[in-house]
Amino acid sequence: TFLACSGGFSNILYSFGLGYGLSMTANAGLAPVVAKMQKRTLTAFGLACCSMYAAYGVRLTTFLMRRQDEDSYKPRFELLQLKSDMMGISSKFAIVMG
């Protein structure tokens, strides 16, 4: 999920918003793979939880991407971009890794 959140080096919003949604989706897809590699089977409930987690991650990501393109959100996004540009690399690294 580091890769999904690494957009935080450009804008912190990408780490907290898009990165979180993408991480949720990736983790939901990886959970059954890891279970299979460990020769374990997920219960129906476990698969349902992974599906719901993935669905929420996709919903969150698409919502944030649409919101970012709306004219009413542009001033807020530009303010966040300015704050991100003023942050040092160590602060951005802490956010991305956090």
C-alpha cells in the first residue's frame, strides 16, 4: 500500500484520500491471495468482508477523483497543494509512511 499512498509526496491529499481508498481495495484483493498462500481458506463471512472492503475502497476512490475535478472544490484543492508544496520531504515521508 506504500505505492498507493506515495502520491502524498506530491500532495498530502493523495495519501490521505486516494491512497487510503486504493489501499483498501488492494488489501481486500490481497487477503484471499495471502490466505491461499498460507494454505488457509476464507470463510464465506471473510470473503464477504473482503468484498465489502473492496467495494468501499472503490467507492471512496471514485468519489475523491470526481470531487477533485469539480469547480467548487478547486480553491480547496489549490490551498492543499500550496500547503503540500511548503512541506519538507521528511514531513511528506512521515505522512506517506504513516
